[in-house]
Amino acid sequence: MQTYDYVIVGAGSAGAVLASRLSEDPAVEVLLIEAGVESHPYTRMPLSFGLLIDRPEANWLYESEPEPNTAHRKIPVPRGKILGGSSAINGMVWVRGQPQDYETWEKMGARGWAWRDLAPLFQKIEHFVDGDGANGRGTEGPLKVTVVSDENPLYDALFEAGKDAGYPVNPDYNSLDQEGIVKTQASIYQGRRMSVAHCYLEPARRRPNLHIATQAHVTELVLDGKRCTGVRYRRGNEQVTVRALETVLCAGGVASPQLLELSGIGNPQILQQHGIEVKHALPAVGENFRDHLNARIVWRLKDPRVSYNHMARGLGAVTQMMKYITTGTGFMSLPSAPMLAFLKTDPAMATPDVQMHLVPYSIKDPKTRKLQDFPSMTIACYQLRPESLGSIHIRSADPMVQPCIQFNFLSDPVDQKAMIDGFRMMRRIVATAAMDRYRDVEVSPGEHLQSDLEILDWIRAHAHTAYHPIGTCRMGAGSDAVVDPKLRVHGLAGLRVADASIFPTMPSGNTNAPAIMVGEKAAEILKASHALQKRIQGELEVA
């Protein structure tokens, strides 16, 4: 049986980073296990995230349970099934979050995870190409971040509209102050997606001590009493067991709690329901689930020249493809939203509580992402820090069966009010004089919806997730936590979790940058632990 110093389960945003950093030490052997494929031809072109949304070869294609809070719909939950994980299929919007987010984490028991501790890690990750190193921005990291360079008169009008509505313009929302209407910073460079597979794994793969197994589905964590000694995985028809001095679960907000439960770690009642032996009772596994609920408004535009619904259709699509191939610019080079807004629904708030995505086109259906037939624009909004809590638990003892995902969106009145207020703010921006030249009519949902109840009912029936599942293996010190601040699973040795599932609360914004930060933080923690063990061993040998 092969033995490694570290076995990392999941080559996503945190796992790929962790494998890269740990393998910097030539004295350790690292195995990175990924259920998905090595690569996909669509992943490097930014706008192809819309094509990967329903591709089973690179996407887990999870779905939520039908719930009354969201009109009994099954909501798609795409997650990356590929080296790089969701960093290889996401919308590439780069948001660190607010410093206050991480102060909250520390207050909730995550010692060592305050902004002062994490700011250097964000700086270490990024090479902010359009910055000068001011405001704590990184200039030498492996992952290049750029400001969207696409030019469009509609963007200028939206900036003016925001100012007319009383909202500031912010030159760098990833500095200490997030508030304002902004051009998006994206993990894109020279028209190419900057996934962790490209930025971290590709350079690291030359190391002989880094071993990567793809299309290898981990089915169980191996426990010996209260110690995790390795994992079992399935690769084709082959069943493989490997030993590890330290196993790190980096399978993400959906799959990490699923794998813990499949291994007998979790709420005894849930495990027994599926005939799984309880090896370690930990009721918090799969709880504390949060995600962003994204509500979109679509407006028809008077001028087709500012909408990609016109510019990227028919011969326009050919033009845009040629522009991308020759210059790396244009429609195909865009992230999911070229403009953002971080705003307060109440001016008395200390920090923004809603995020908007401003997009110069619209789609027929979030599932298919096909362009509408008329010139249009979309603004989408979600509450930055939702209070509604859901859960993710196993549906079966079969590791190939998808888990049961319950969002429980809009169950908290705070979330309901924030979404309604954000909806009205989107309308207020577009109703300003600066938009008169471009605004035609509101197509969806339509101006006839005006009351709070009408707006809320429409959101329940039409809003979708923003694809940011977090919190299901929450970090903290109490019984409502799964891991401690060193990422160790409570009550077990040799097992840690390092991915977005450990977030105590939702960071204020898109979650890819914080997930990558967790990979860097985990590497820092594990390297320090390894150094301490070596020092103790050396002292014992001398004694």
C-alpha cells in the first residue's frame, strides 16, 4: 500500500493551491486526488463558463431539493469536476471580501483568521496587473488579476446613472473600502482564464514529489479508531487504498460534508438512517449551509450597438470570435459581469450589504445561457451576507449518488428585506436620466410588479444561486463547528478540511478568492505543524 505524507482530496480552488505549496518541500510526498478530468478545451476562454454550466464532463451538475421558499423548483448547483475545480468553470469575478468579514470569523472562534492574518495571503496569491502594489494588492503572486478592459458607452452611462442615484464610484473594491460602482477585477489575463490549475498546478507538476490522480473518485476516508489513516478511491474498475500521515479534505462545500458522512463522521441520526456505522459523532457536518440567491432584471435597450445580444449574434459572433483569437479581447474575453456594484440598502450601514452584476446582454434561461433575441442588458443582485441557513447531507450510502442539497433561501426576514431593497435599487439606477438614451422597457419581471410582496414572490419563482456554497464544515470552537482554526476535524487525528465549506459565514462577494486563500492558509498551517514535528523528533533523538 502506497504511503504519502499528505493526501489531498479534491484539486479545486483550495486543494490545488495546497498541493502546490506543500510540494515545495522536496522531503515530503504529496498525492492530489481529483474525481474529474485533467482539462477541457473550453476552460481557458473566459466566456465559455456559459458553455460549461451544463457539461457533465467537467461539472458535477448537482441540483437542489424542491423547496416552498423558491416555488418548489430544483435549482442547478454547478461545481467544477476538473483540475482546478470551480476556478476552471466559474465567472472569474475576483472579490476578496470585506475586512469586517474576517473580523467576524475571529469573533466566532476562528483565531488566526482575522483580516490582519489573511491580508498577506491575499497579497501572496495575486499579481494585480493593473495595480501598483498600493492598498495591500499583490504584484508578484502566481495568479494574475486584471480590470476588465472592454469599452462600451453603456458602461459609461451606468457609472453616471449610479452617481445620479447617489452611489459612489470606487477605483479598487478589493482595497479596504468595498463600496461603490466598479469595473470588475477578474482572474483573466490576456484573454485567458487564470484558474488554479494553470497558475499553481502547471508549474508544480514538474516536481517528482507531487503525484496527481485524475478521474479518481474518493469513496471513503479510512479510520483507525479516532485517526484517519488514508482514503479509498475508485478509478475505473480499480479500487485503491492509500495511506497518509495527514489527509486533507478539499472537495468543496457540497462534497466535503458528503464524504465525511459516507465515512461515518457526522450526525448519528442521519448516518443510521442510511445504514452507515457511526465512527465519529459530529452533528454539525452538513449544517450551516449558505449561498447567494441571485435575482435578475432585464431591460430592452434602444441602441443595439451597446448590447452583445446584437453584437455577438449571427455574423457578429464570427466577428467577436476573430477579435478574441487575434487580440484576446471582446465578448469572448469577458467574465460573467464586466461591472459590479457593492452598495448599502440603508445608508446607516457600516458596509455594503448587496452586490450587483451589470451585464451588457441578457440570456433566455440561466440553465442554458443562450442569448436573448433582442438588444438588452441585465442587472443581477444578491445579498452579500445571507442569514438563511440550509443543509447538505447524503441521500444514500452509495458514494455515486448525489447528496441532498437544501438551500432554505429567504427563510430569514433579513434576507427577504435585503433582496427587495436591492431589487428596487437596481430599478432606481436604470431609471436615472443618464440611462434615458439606452433604456427602453423592463422586460423581466416587468414594471407591473411594484409591491414588496409581488417582488418577493417573483424572486422566489425566478432567482437562482450565484454558485457560492459555503459553511457545511464550519470552522470554530463550539459544538456547531466541524473543524478548529487549524482545520483539524474536531475529535479526530490526521484529518483536516480546507475549502469553502469551513467558512463560518459568507464573505462579502464571490467566493473563489477566499477559497484560494484557504489553500494558502492551510499550507501555512501544515508546514508549521510539519516543522514542529521534525523539531520534536530531532530533540527526542538527541535525548
